[in-house]
Amino acid sequence: MAPPPGGGLKSRFKIVKTVGKGSFGAVSEIQRLSDGQLFALKVNMK
């Protein structure tokens, strides 16, 4: 499924909760707004 033109993650997903944090980044549970499916999103820090 292709993202809508000009649409980013914030327009398609919402953050449900932060699952964990560490020295390299954080993992959050996110929910797709179109159908409610849950995913994990890992954000790495430089």
C-alpha cells in the first residue's frame, strides 16, 4: 500500500504507548488509523 502524496507517518499512524527506551533509541506501539492494526516502531538515535 503506497502512502498518500505528502503524507507522513503522523497522518497515517498514532502512537499508542512507548514500549521501551535504551541507549540506542526507543520502541513505540503504533496504530494504523485506516484499520486499527498495531505495529512496533523502533526509532534509533544518533
